[in-house]
Amino acid sequence: GGLPIAPPTAAQRNSSAAHDRALYNAWKIWRERAYGEATERYRQRLHPLGVAVLANVDFWPESWTRGSAEVLGHVDAVISESHDSSASSMAEKYSLGLGLTPSRPNLNYIAVFNQ
């Protein structure tokens, strides 16, 4: 027994998907703020010891792991890595990094290992 469970309607699926996206976007904003605040706390404790705080970031907006203003404002320098990139995409990436963090050193290393 038991009652049959009807599959969700298209409207219910769309509503659920929109809710999931909204919740995920809210989580990303919270995560970036929490990461920025935690980074700043470490920075305040490490600076008296002469230790610089660096962040390895992904600048591209389609990446959920990208560096955000919430994080980039709390580091002493920004590090990024590149894999299989052309010279033009490297220049674009470096320009974007400098635009996002004009008062911070921007470092980039090119991965030389096979994944």
C-alpha cells in the first residue's frame, strides 16, 4: 500500500530549481564574506610576525572558486596559476587581475606538470 506519489509538475520543478539557485547564490555570497573575514583575522595575527598573506585565486567569473572583492581586499598579494594558456589569454588574465586588485602585487605561475 500507500498512496501513489505524483511526479512534480513542470511549474513545481521550475520553482524548485529557482529556489535552489537562489539558495546556492546566497551561500556563495556568505562563503565569500566569511572567507574574507577569516583571511583578515589571520592577516592581523600574522603581520606582526612579518608574514604576508597570499591568495590563490581564479579570476574568471564563471568559476565559483574565483577571487572576490570580499577576499582580495584582505590579502597582501594575489597569486594565480595558468595551464595551457596562450599569450593573449595570459595577458587578458593578468589585466583582469590588475584591474581587480590594483593596489596589490599580482603573481602568476605557469603549471609545468601533466594533470
